[in-house]
Amino acid sequence: MVVDQLHETELDRLFQAFADSTRRDIVRRVTVGEFSVSGLAALYAMSFAAVQKHVAVLERASLVTKEKRGREQIVRANHEGLQNARRLLDEYEHMWCQRVDRMADILAEG
Amino acid sequence: MVVDQLHETELDRLFQAFADSTRRDIVRRVTVGEFSVSGLAALYAMSFAAVQKHVAVLERASLVTKEKRGREQIVRANHEGLQNARRLLDEYEHMWCQRVDRMADILAEG
DNA sequence: CTAACCTACAACCAAATGGTTGTAGATCAG
DNA sequence: CTGATCTACAACCATTTGGTTGTAGGTTAG
């Protein structure tokens, strides 16, 4: 099996993490530059604590890292985690394409 | 913006739909063949109604279709929806790679 | 030192999720 | 026709989620 049991929890966290537009936006932002948590919080119409939670979700999914710098906490893209995410999504897509193409062939033959 | 506002809801539903291992498994199964809802339900250690709900989530995310055949409801892969999902995931991956690579370059230069 | 700022964390709340059971309507087999 | 099967749907429940406010501690600026 391409997608084995070991990856299941990883996929759960990954898809879960991306299943929120604020979190997707945070990922987008931090892949382009650095942001403190409060810097991120300023961007959205919600409380600091809410953004803090979103960052925590992304951190648990290994998509971002936090690093203390003075009184601020700097949020950065976790490149390793993002590459891994990319790999997992690639595997998933590849699986579909194989199967979907195979079905298409079967339908064409029939 | 590559990922515009129109896609946000779509992405929400897509990632949400994939954020459950049972649903991912259902997608995997129906891309390889046909299953009635009860046929699917027999595969998992949960009630028929639970599986019915999972199928409903996948249907709302345009990943599968249901078609009545006699007293059964046949669940099939929604090829169009899956291709669209693939496209969206590709866009997302591409965005990361661009940004992550750009950051890598900046770091290498610095 | 003091005040402002950034963060962590707890407590709380409403709504969504993932599951259950139960009921009722179609459809098929005998 | 009758009984078994497949489905739809409602009601309910526990947990998670996405949000809030409030409190407290560390850090920086003046």
C-alpha cells in the first residue's frame, strides 16, 4: 500500500490543518517571510488567542515552527514539514490518477 | 492571487473531506470499483448511518456521486471532482514550492 | 522603576463532527 | 402478499473546534 498505516495520523493532521482558511493564509504568509504571533494576529479579525491556537495547530502538524526572540515568538515555515506534506499530497494525487486513469481505460474498453 | 476567494470554500470542503481516514478509504475504494452504501458500510466497524454520513460529506465535496440502482444506492468516484481536487492541490503545492524555494535562495544568498 | 507589549494558558461558549439508535419508506426475493 | 434488504432521516450524545475573555508572567522602552 502506498499510503500505509503510519501515514494515516499524519494525513489526518495535515488535512485537518489545511481545512481552515485562516490557517492556510498563515502558512502562505510565513512561507514568504517572518511574523511574530502578534504580527499575524494583527492581520485577522479575531483575537490574539484565536490566532495563537491556529499557529499551535499548524505547529502540531509540523507545518510551522516557533522560535522565541526577545519577547516575541517568531513563526516560520517548517520547510521540512512542508516538503513532507508535499510528498504526502503527491502520493495521494498519484494514487488517484493511477486509479482514475485505470477506471477510464476500463470504461473505454467496455 | 493563485488561490482566490472563490476557491476558499472549495478548499475548506476538500481538506475537510480528506481529514478523516474512513473517508479517504472510501475514496480509495470507489476509485477502483463500485460500491453500494451498505457494501461500503460492511467494510468498517461502524454503523450504516455513520458510513452514510461519510458518503454524504464526500458527496458535498464533489468527490463521489450516488446513483440509485434498484433498492441500492451506488457510490462512484466523481472523476471530474477528483480531477478538480487534484488541480487545487497542485496549485497549492506549486505555491509552496515557489515560496519555499525563494526562501531557500534568499537564505543561500544571505 | 514603570508602563507598555508579547505571550501563555485557563475557563468558558456555541457550533460542528463523528458516532449511535430508532423509525419509516422503497424495492426485491420467495 | 410477506419478509428481508437497502436507504433516508431524525433525535440524541460526547468530543472537538473555533472562537471569546480574563489573568498572569516575561521582556522591552522610556
